[in-house]
Amino acid sequence: MSYYQPGILATPVPPQARHLFFALESVEALPLAIERLMALVDGKSAVVGFGESLVQALGVQIEGLRVFPALTGVGVDNPSTQHALWCWLHGEDRGELLYRSRAIETALAPALRLVQMNEAFRHMNGHDLTGYEDGTENPHDEAAVAAALVSEGADGLVGGSFAAIQQWQHDLEGFNALPSQAQDHIMGRRKSDNEELDDAPISAHVKRTAQESFSPEAFVVRRSMPWIEGDRAGLMFLAFGFSLNAFEVQLRRMSGLEDGITDGLYRMSRPITGGYYWCPPLKDGRLDVRALHIA
């Protein structure tokens, strides 16, 4: 498939990244803003996703797109902080990303206003700040294409994808104070060699989110990266799927809504944001927004 935003599946995650979230300010100015955005993004160094509120403002519907649910589970909360538009910028230089961010912000005004920005980065070889490797169970090659991209449907939808984003804030001080075995049992893997632990408790993150254990199987492509803001730090969790269902059933199980058992991850981290976005395919190297009926 050469008609999807290639940044969705490109590996490894980029050395530096920025997540930009925008609120809708003017529906009338929206078509011109999107046209300007299309001139600035290539789907590789910048991946773009549209939220349900923007799609509804245009009077159209994207099958499968919905608002991120505010899920309250067994002693845990997953907030919804849904926005109208999301841009994920990739690069190697933080300064260059700053200027690209400002160019996009200018291009989208006055239709859309930047309301949240998160810088992210690649740690070690794609590790979380806890020291554990992230995305070990990601599908690869054709399996990644099948998991992440829409394979059938109307023109302007095939090659698209759905993104689920959560910003998780870690209690690194508390986590690092735990014995190594307790840390491994939260994750379900040994930090030293990344091997999955057969004797890990059922609450271990690996066991809660085992993609093949769902019916139907719930495979997604994870592209998460760490973030640091002052003395706060954590993970910008990002998953792509041909629908949002696979991510959502994983989140429900993590939250204890399936069997009353909460994912051990909540012992050392908590989500503080949550959003769903539709990432359109490409056509002739540009975002294919035919499904939005504006071009």
C-alpha cells in the first residue's frame, strides 16, 4: 500500500516528535485551513488526524470514528480530552520541529487554535522511561498493514487509519523504589532481557493486553514515545488500527471492566488525556480528504 500516511508504520519511532492538538474556532474558515495544512504535511514527517467534532462540523460522517470514551473502571479513570485535529510531527532536531509547529499553527488559523502541545522523544532503542522496551508485541510487515490500515470501503477511506492517543504520567520515583521482581510483575516482562514471565500475575500489563487473547483478536500498531515536562514525565501512548475497537477492548480490560482485575500499570502510572482521530490516506502525495467533502 503506497496510499497511506507512511509515518504511521515507519520504524523505529523518530528521535524527536511533537504532538499538536487543535480546537475548532471557525467552521467557515475550515476548508481553506485544511487546504493550507495539506501543503505543509506529507504524511511521513507529519501525520494528521481529524476528530469527530471537526468531521461533524463539515456535515459528514467517517464510519468508525467516534469520541474517546471517558472510561471509569475498578478504581481507575481514563479521561477523555478529545480535540478537533491532531498533528504528529517527526524529526531529529527540536528547533526544526518548533518552526514547523509554528508554520502549521499559522496555516490553521483562524479556523483552528492550538490548545495542547507535547514534545516526545525516543529513549534508548524505543524504551519507556521505566527502562522496559515498548511495543514488543507489535505486528510487522503485512501484519502491521492489516492491523493499522483500512483495507476496504469508499474512495478516500481505504488506506486510512484510526489513532488512539493517551498521555500517561508515571510515578517514576515510586516505581524505581520497588524491588526488581515487583517491577517485572507489573509489566509482565523481565527488564533485563525483555522476556515475558510465565509466572507473572494476571494483573501484569502484558497479560492484560495480550492481543491474541481477545475475540476477535485485538491487534494494533503501537508508536508510543516518552515525554518530560519539568518534573513530570511519562509516555505518550499512540496506537493505530483499522478501527478503534481493538484499542478500546484492551483499555476496558486494563480498567477492570471485563473481569474486575485492573492492569498493574495503574499502580505506577495514570492517563491524563485521551483522544481518537481519523487519519486520512494519501492521494498523489497529499492528504486525501475526499471523505470530508471539501476538496
